[in-house]
Amino acid sequence: MLKKRAIYAADKLIAVSRVTKEDILMVYPNIPQEKICVVSHGCDHMLRTIPVPPKDNVFVSACLSRSVLIHVGSRSHYKGFDDLIKALAMVRGSCSDFLLVAVGMPWSNTELNLIRDSNISDYAVALQLADAELAWLYKIALATICPSRYEGFGFPVLEAMLMGCPVVCSDNPAHLELAQGQAEVYRAGDPSALADILVNLVRKPSKLFGKVPRAQRMASRFTWRAAAAKTLDLYKSLV
């Protein structure tokens, strides 16, 4: 109720993506479209981060000797992480050198059971990393996987592209808005489709790595300076 009152009382609303703007208009159809201004987040903070490998030498050695796949952030249900685990279970027989690094909270009991039941306990690790360590991981990884069924934005997509890491993502609208054709896309909620992409990625990585230069140029447009400037202009327009 308080959120609804605030939305209707505000002179302007800021949405972090066109998708978020559309979601607001769907839930609150009486709001004029011009009341909502899209101001995207930046990702250039990663460029100011010097990549540093984690201090765990065993982990670093494993990363350098295997095909690293990254998942970054929350693994709540709508994030589709279970789809990623199912996909990896499907490809384990044909692509046995992968290592999934889930950057974020430790495994939950539910996740541990799913990973064990999928027979990929030796192929997945969860750990928390500093920004510098994450930057290093982006640099050496085969791909960043973003399996969310819904997003309002999607930092990992932009961060990975900016750092030169290929992206595989679901086709939820926020991912498509950010990736702009520079990621390998599959239907959200379809582990089999994701598995097919992963097999091709491991066998023929050049296809996805060929998109990296253009992806970096595209992601470099998302800066915090631009976000601040648009926010300032919005406030000035109300004075």
C-alpha cells in the first residue's frame, strides 16, 4: 500500500530498464508513460578493479585447468539456478572438464541435495569473492551463465560482457535488452536448450568468443557517470 501511494504521489519515477518501466505500467496502468524515466545502472566499476586471483591455490589451479562456467549473485527460485544444474547434469558425460563457480552465498541444503542427486558434486563450487577476484574469474572463464526466468536488470550480463567474458543467458526480456544480440540465448526454463548451448560452447568456443569485442563496446556505454547525469537532469526538470 505504501509503495502504491508513493508511486502515484511521485512527480517522476526512475526505472532501471525498459522492461521495468513496462512492468510498472502493467501493474499501475493509470500512470502516464512519460512519468517514468529509464536510467540504467552502470557497469564500469569493473574497469576500475584490478583482477586478482583468489588466495586458494587449489581453486585457482582447478580454474586454470578446466572450463570455468560462472553464475553470479542470488540463486532464488526465479533465478533459474536449478535449470543450470539440470543442464550441467545432462552434459557431464560429453563435457567432463567443466567447473561451475557459483559466486555468492554457500550452498543451501536444497542445492546440495540437487547437486548430489545430479552427480555433479565434483563439478560445482560456491564461494564468495571480492570484486577483484570476480574480475579475475571473468577474465579466465569460458562463459558466464545467466539462467533467470525474470529480471528487472541483470548486472552479471553487463559485467561479464565488459570484462570480455562470453555470456549465455535465458531469453527473459531484461537479458535481451542488455545483451542486444551479443549473448548466446536460450528459452528460459528449458534446461535441455541450455545443455545444447553448453555442449557447443565447450566444443566450439570460438563462436561465442567472436562476439566479445562488440559486446565489450556495447557494455561500455553503461556508465555510472551517464546514470548520474540522467538522474541529475531529471531532478533539474522538476525544479
